[in-house]
Amino acid sequence: MEQKQKILAQFKGQSRLPNFAIPKRYDLHLNTDLSACTFSGIVRIALTILNDTKFIVLNALELDVHGVSYSNSNSNSNALSYRPSHVILDEEDEILVLVFDDVLGVGEGILEIEFSAPLNGHLKGFYKCTYVDGGVKKNMAITQFEAVEARRCFPCWDEPALKASFKISLDIPKELMALSNMPVLDEKLNGDIKTVSFEESPNMSTYLVAFVVGSLDYIEDTTAEGIKVRVYCPLGKSEQGRFSLNIAVKVLDYFTKYFSMSYPLPKLGMVAVPEFGGGAMENNGLIVYRENLLLYDELHSSAENKQTLAICVAHEVAHHWFGNLVTLAWWSDLWLNEGFATWISYMAIDTLFPEWKMWTQFLQQTARGLVIDALEESHPIEMEIHSARSIDDKFDAISYKKGSTLIQMLQIYLGDDNFQKALSEYIKRYAWKNAKTDDLWAVISEESGTQINLMMDTWTKQMGYPVIYVKSSDNTLEFEQSHFLLSGQHSDSQWIIPITFSLGSYNKHKNFLLETKFHVVDISKDFAGTIPNTGDGNFWIKVNTSQSGFYRVKYDDKLESQLRKAIENNLLSDTDKFGILDDAYALCQAGHQSFSSVLSLINVYRKELDYIVTSRLIYVCNGIVNIATEAIPDLVFELKQFFINVLQFSATKLGWAAIPGEDHSSAILRGKIYGALVSFDDDKTHDEAMQRFQAYVRDRKTTLFSADTKKAVYLAVMRKATVSSRNGFESMLQLYREAETAEDKEEILRILAACPDPDLLVEALDFFMSEEVREQDVIYGLSGISFEGRHRAWEWFKENWEPIFNKYGPNFLLTNFVRDIITPFCSNEEADEIEAFFATHPHETVAMDLKQSLEQVRIKARWVEFIRQDHSLPDLINKLAAYSS
């Protein structure tokens, strides 16, 4: 034992494997027993010994290793076989250390390892899930290897840069289907067991290896280049995969053209599985999805779900170029995968459905990134990874939302053609290889003729983003940048910022790079002969035109007043109206803009009908009601009445029923508008919703209940439900149990905890933990906890820490409990209490989310005090509430 500890000591605490050897090819054979929920296997790894060594170190976790041998294959006639004297599995560092008495010489060899393990229930590695077929519960086996979970299935070099080819074969019950990255090469039957062998794959990273074993139906189609695409669905639901299949075929053709590079594999499979920890996973040639992100029912699915599904499919397919073909060298460059897939998924779907206005909706990605990156506990896009278990933290809004927005900002700066040409060259140059962020900047600079490295480093190597202070003086504009933090703190960080602005018209605009802290623009010089009359009542200056940059803007009083009038007169684009509101709200949170000024700004959005603007208006109003409940509780009723009045115009225009010929976004907005009115306790909306719900309970085919408004109706039911008046709650539980689609179950879970009654809320939370709710779906329920129930939810969380930790701790789902239960709080005292609890209940998985959540609580505590100092609020709010447009 002491000798093993000495051996192990030299390899412990390292984030990467030592480079004694690298894999070239895996020959993996697995035998899966779905009855016993176990698997066993043998892997033969063709590898190259790089230096004379007595050690081979690779990754393994929660595997039982039975036998190991190494054969030196330098010479077929003189091949030598070696068996290790020590086989050391270190669970803490997730490594398998093989110690040999003889030196293994430089050259080629075959490492053979036999192993076994249980099919775990934690939605990662090679895991089991259940489904019901003909009233009988059955098991499936599924893989989820991103980021570092392949090691739970077979011993391997589980790092993205160590690409190899894979030859996979699976022993399964003869009545089941087996899927993997590559097409089936051969099937052999031996009694009740079927051996399915797949074609050998091209070189790929371990995190992209995949297989699924179960009973499935499928439909298929073929791309213009002859690639066969299949969608695998639960038995009897294959037609619900038709929309996703059509999307996949079209975006495959689109990406092939955009990147000037064909899809790199012979087939693409997309499979809907009953239980999956994430939304979807882009495994090479076999994408795995949650059911509600792949299956679409034309009669019963909402317009919002249709759009979400389309974006998700495009995102995962895009990874076959950005991620699978050209792969990040290490997880510190995760954004190269996720940021690019997010950005180009919007581009692809905008091409297929221009009427959806996807680039306008892309602002929601930007806004979410801006919120998280305004925290002191944010992180740079390019970040250090010190341990395998810390990688999951980085699958966040910084990698996805900020990353995609920076790509769009760079695309606009360089121009579409230059950018597309550069990306195509990057894909071509690094195909089947690994790349870093600096490699991408080098290719883009070379191909575009514009050196972007220095500018982009300011955005990816440091955290955060700037706020641009804009002041007008005569015919000049003064620009000043400063690090924007919601905490109100300051730093010396600076960025090189592509600034865009328009003057009174979108035909009069200017772009420049702000490379210093201060800059002055003489608009009389730059717009000589064309500058509009600045005294004109319709004159305005909008910086960050179309919200193309990842920064906020704070205007002086004069410019702010002009923009407010421009919104009122409908002179600005939807994207700019969104940006002005979003910036003002964030600036108020940070103490840079008064609460009363934001309320006055909201007042000019009374006749807004655009989906993206109104959805942000609802988001802001909800945030204001919550903070006001803590800061100025006596004025909350009047605030809600004000917001009800603001939203009534669009509610009246849209109505409850779909309008023939209306656009796609109107259908989505209808549900959001009525959901907001319900949440603000509008009696008229609540009464109408309850009538529609009762009609639905009586007749499931009623036309009074639509897919797009059902969430608003469900919310109305739960907002009035109490322990003593629980019929609505019981009805919702019954609907959940009868629901036939994952989408229907999700919709109900999202509102089940929305009741203000704290005792009923606990019943809902207990239900989320029950066997009736799949582990993966707890995230939907937690996201809907009522603001009124936040204190009781926290007490429940503390009381149930052990079962929650035991059930959700082994996977990332625990982070949702932390975010959704903690962030609603608004006081330093509550933050202190939460911090004290986690000091005695630490867990690495939630460390970053806990820090960010606590920071958001303290930011709101500061905001509460800021609001209380605004003595003009009572008169203003009463005036706004009394005004009816």
C-alpha cells in the first residue's frame, strides 16, 4: 500500500494526463445487461509510447478493472506482452495508473483492459433510464460523456485534444435497437443476444462517443449531398419527429454551403430519450435530446416550443463543424464550441424562417450574457480549468450567450462576406484537429486583412464589459468607457470597442473603434451638410445601434429625454427600443439611474406590440414588482396596476384566440402577455383564464384552450390555489399524470410552485422530489417558485438537504436548487444566513453558482436601499397607476 501511494503521489492533483502515451484507435466491445443494470467490456487501445516509460496513465472512474495487458507491436514476429505489476485506480483524480516492471519502449502498442460497472442513475457516463411500453416499465441505456464522463464507461484518454478513431460493438438483447456514432456494419445473433458492430469512426474526442440501447421507432430523409438523416423516437411517436427531421436536413445543407465543407460523417441520427441531464448533446453522428426538444405535435405544441426546438436542432447540428470537426484543444476554450453553435443556429433558422425575426430575438441571448457578466463573480470567456469536476461550471451564460454575442459583434465589424470567408478557412485548416481561440483570431486576421487579436483579447481574456457614458455638447459627443458592475464597484479594465451610433435617422450613422477611456466625436464635421437640427423635437442619438455590441450605454439627461420621445413617437427599431429599456433597468440596479426614471421610461411603451420588446418589458416589470415588494411594499398594488395598464393595449389587440394570418411571434407574445397580467393579479384576466380552464377540464377538445395560452391559464389556477382551496392544485396534478407529451408535463411543472400559499408550495416541492417526476425535470419546477414563497422554499431546502444532495448531487441538477431558491432574496441578512448554511454544507459542484447567487442577493439588497431613498416614488407611482391609455 505504501509503495502504491508513492507511485500515485507523482500523478495526483494534475488537471491533465502525463504524456507517456497517446491513443490512436479504440476497439471497444460492451455487453449490456438491462435487467441487472450492469455492463462489462473490453477495450483494445492502439497507442503510441512517446518516451521510454514504466507507467501508462489514463482516465477511469467508477469502473472495476479485471485484467490489463500491453503488447509491443513494433515487430509482428517479436511482439512482447507485458502485464502491470500494479493497477491503481484513483477515484479522487479519476485516473488509472498502470505500473510495469519492464520499460515500455518508444513505439506502437496495444493496451487491452477488461472492466465492468453498473449502469448508473445519474444521467452521465453510461446510464440507465426508464420508459413505459404498453403499461410495462422498461429500461434503456444511454451515454452522456461531455465533458469528462467517457471515463465512467471505459478506460480512456478523456481529453478533447487526444483524438482517436473508434470501432464499437455492443451485445444487447435481440429485440432491442443499438445506435452509435457510425452506421451499423454487421449484426450477429447468438441466442437471445445480438452483437451489433458499427463502422470505424474518423478521429474524434472521447466526449463525442455515444451509444443508445432501447426500443425505438424512426423516420428518415436524405440531404442534397446524400446524407441519411434519421430521427429516433419513443414507440408510436415517430411522426412527432417530422418537424425536427425537416430542420436537420435543411440546416445540414445550409452549414455545408456556409462553411464550404461537407458534413463530415456518413449519417446523422437524432434520438429522443426519456431522461437526459442537459437539453441535448452533439455526439458525432448521434445527437441525443430530451423528448421535449426533439418531438413536436402540430396540434398540441406551442409556437414557442416549435421555435425552441428548431434552434436546438440547428445548434446541435452546427457542432459537427464547430466542435466535432474542429475541436477545442482544452475546455478553457469551451466558448469556441458553444458560442459559435449558438450564433450560427440563429443564422440558420433566420434563413429558414425569416418571418420569425430570429436576429431580433437573439437579443435575449445578449441580455442573459450581460446579466451574468456584470457580476464580480463572473469569469473570462477564456478561463483556467484546474480540475475535471470544475468544467461543468463553465457551461454557462458566458460561454453560450456572451460568446455568441461577441461573434455577432465581430461579424458586423468585419462584414458578412469577410467573416464567412475567414470561418470557412478556419474550418478547412483545422478539420479533424484541435484549435485554440488564438488560432481562430490568427485565421480571421489573415483572411480579413484586419488584425483583430488585440481587440478581441480585451473581450475574451478579461471578464466583464463596459458601460459607455455619452454626453452631448454643442455639436460634439463625448464617449467614456468604464467597467460595468451591478455591485457598483469599479475597476481599471478597458476594452477596444466597436462603437456604432445613429443621429435622428438610421440613414445617418457612424462607426468607430473606442480604443481609449475617452473619445470625442465632432458630429458637425463627420456629418457635414447632413446633420439634422438638434433642436428638432424628433431628433435623437442612439448609441450601439441595433444592440450589435456587448456593452451598455448611459446617456446624459438631454439625450435620454430625446430617446424617450423617439420611443413614444415610434421612431426607433425594435432592437433599439429593447436595448434602451434593458440598459436603463440594469443601470438602475447598479445605482447609476433612478428608479423613478425607469418607471417613466416604461410608461412610453404603452402601445408596444413587438414580441421582443414586450417580452423584455414584462421581464423588467416582473423584476421591479419583486424588488418593490421588499423596498416599498405599500406601493406594490399601485405598481402592479400601472403595469397592467401598460400591457392592456397589446392584450386587447391580441385577444385570447389566434387571429387568422397572424405572425408567429404574436402567438408567442399572447401567452406571455396574459401570463404577466395573471402574475400582476389582474382580476379580469384571472376570471377569463379560470373560465377557459374549467372548459378544458370538462372537455379536453375545447377551442377555448390553446397551446400558446395554456401556461397563462395554469398560472391563474395556481395563483389562487391554497391548502384550504386546493381543487385547482389537484386538477393540475391530475393533468400532469394524464399528460401524454413531455411538453405538457413541462408546462405544468413550471407553474406548480407558483402558488403564494407557503404550505401548498411545500406540497409542490415535495411532488418535484417524488418518483412521479423524472430527476431531469426538477429544473422546470424550481424555476417557477413564487416570489411570495421564497422564504418557505429556503426552509424546505435546508430541511431536505440530505435527500436533495443524495438524489441530485452527483449531477449538475443541484445547481438549479441553488440558483432558483437563493437568487430571489433581497437582503444582506438573508445572504449571510445562506452563506453560513453552505459553509457547513460545501459542495464543489455548486461553488460558482453559489457565489454568483449570493452576489445577486447582495446587489438587490443595495438596490432596495437605493429605491427607498427616492422620495418622489409615491406621487409618481400613484400618478402612473391612475393614468389609463
